[in-house]
Amino acid sequence: MKRKIKILLLIIAVIVVYALAQDQALGGGKDPELTDSGEAEVSGISVKVNYVPKAMISPAFGRSFLNEIEVRTDLSPRVKRFVRSHELYHVGDRSYWGGWLGREIRANLVPGLKDPIGLLAAIAASLPPERLSFYIQRFKQGR
């Protein structure tokens, strides 16, 4: 049992080191794609991408609208890139199965398959009590 725990901790450590290295490769947040507002295309739809201060949308990491998304500027590059993909997926998602929970599951799984380290980084960033209570509140409200 202790050996399995050590192996699991080693795997987690490797993932963390890899994620940190990737953040450095992304320019420590200096990548224009992650700092400058602009446009992206999703399913033939032009989507305006806005990077906004934490105070505007906290505790959410991002929001999506019909043809516009917002992503917090204070997130690490890895989390910011994943949240951007997550919100862009919402704009192009035309499925209705599963209601709001199905939409969230799809918007996490599909980008998560392309960027599993980003998904893990976003999950880790979601562990503070403020974020957990945000999820609980949304679940209770059904949205």
C-alpha cells in the first residue's frame, strides 16, 4: 500500500513539474493569445475573447455569452488557456442533453482530452473554499 502511495505522489509531482514547465514555455503569461483580447472562431462563429480583472467575474474563472467570452487575467497561463478553451466550447455547444450539468461536463471533458494537464491545473485551482462554495451554490440553483 505504501508503495502505491509513493508511486501516486511521484506521478503527481511529475505532473506538477510538467505543468510549471509548460507555464514557462507559455511565457509566464506573456503569450499574447492569453493576455490580449481578440477574436477566435468556433464552429464558424466569430467569438470575441476578453481578458478581464478578477473583480469583474470572481469567483468564476470565465463566462460565455452568445458570441463573446470573458476569462480572468489573474489565472496562471495553463489554467487561463484551459478556461479559454472551456468557454469557447460553451459558445459552440449546440447539444441540450443533460441540461446545464451536461453542458459543464462536455465543456470540461472535450477540452480536457486535448489538454489534460490544463484540466488538472484548473481542478487544482478550484480547490480553495471560495471556489468550492461557488460550485455548491450553482449546483443548488441548478445552473
